[in-house]
Amino acid sequence: MSKPTISVIIPTCDRPEYLKDTLISVINQTVPPQEILVIDNGLVPVDQNLLPKDKLIKVIRALPRFGVSQARNMGAILASFDILAFLDDDDEWDTCYLENVRDTHYETGANVILGRLRDRVSKKPITGKQAIFYNEKDLIKKILFRNPGVVGSNTSVIRHHFFLGPGYDQSITTGQDKAMVLDLLLLGTSVKMAENAWVDFRDEGDRPRQTELSKLSQGKRRFMIKYWHNMNWYQRFFNILMWFKVNIRRLVFSFLKYL
């Protein structure tokens, strides 16, 4: 049995200052992918002259601002190889990331592989975002409670298995990454962690900008509605509490703005 081939999918939206470094981290992998699909849905098209010159890179111009979920789904549809490795345009991969993802799938047969997150500056693991789980049932429980560290840059899925689920749900404005994995988990998919597959993550902590709080509130509400019947009373209570917390912060920011 030969080892699987890899398509890298990078949605990008008006962040050219980060995209170049992101692409360099992919080009420098010890196990290179077979293609790198950049799905550009920014208001301003990506200037390809500013990107690294590599035959693997394909920039696909999408509708402006049609959303990160749609961009990832579009990349999955256009991809040609076995593993869909998703990466955000402001994060970077350790040079051995794809090698560890590929080998973990090859050795375990898992259909979803999760990498690990570390701060891109200090290189230290980000507390609370390591997606550590004992089995698939445990991961479902943790995702329904809060995001244990499933993001757009550390998730890889076997291509044919990706299409068994609904893909990335564009109705969920934040947390689409954990929702996509959760949908596959609820269908009985197998998930493993690639212990040495590190993402250099641009961490903003728990401090979204004022303009993002409305989007965060909407995302939490829609996540609750979609998975309400999968949650126990404690998970429901916690999610409601976190939703209220975001909305209180929205009110405080609005009040301070008009002082």
C-alpha cells in the first residue's frame, strides 16, 4: 500500500502580509504536497507576483468575501489528491507537519488527523488548544463543551470521507472547523492526533476585536441550535453561559464607545 498523496487548501481574504510566509512554510515541508490550492475570496485579488514562485501553487479566484467555509469547500471540490490538509492564511506549519500527518494516517487508517498548536513566536504549546482526547466519543464530548483545539490549520481529512459529511457549514460564522469535524464524528468517522505535527498559530487569545464580537455571538448561537439535541444539560448550560458572556462584552464595548 502506497502512502497517500496530499492537497493543501488555503483560504485567503485580504491578508497578503501573512500569505507569503504561510506558503513558504508549505513549500519547505519535508514531505511536499502534490498541490497547493489558494482560494482567494478577498475584495482585492491576490497579487501573485508577491507570492513564492512554485509550480505547486494554484491561485483560484472566488467570489469576493463569500466566506471561509465556502472557500474551504470549494478547495475540497477542486482538490485532486488523497488527503485534504487545511491551513489558514495567517498560520504556518513546522517543516515536518505534512510528513507527520501522512504517516499518522498511513499507520492508523484514521480519516481525520488533527495536528497540535503552538505559539508562532515562542514555539510553546498553546494551553487549552491541544485537542487532546482519549477516543472519538471523548472528542465529541469535548467539542460540544468547548473547542479543545480544532482549528482551520490543524485539520486534515481523507478526501472521499470529507464528502460523506456536509463539509464546512457556512451558517456557523465562527467555530466552523470544530463543527465540520463534529459532523464527521457523529457519522462514526475515526480521528487521530499527529503528535509531532505542529502548527505555528497566530493566537489572539480570548480577546476578539470589537467588530468580531457580533460574529462570535452569532456563531455560538448557531452552533448551539444545530447541536442542541446532541448536548447534555451541562453542555447546554455552559454554551448558553459563554454566549451570554460574549453579549455582555458587546454591550460593554458599545457603552464605552459612546462615552
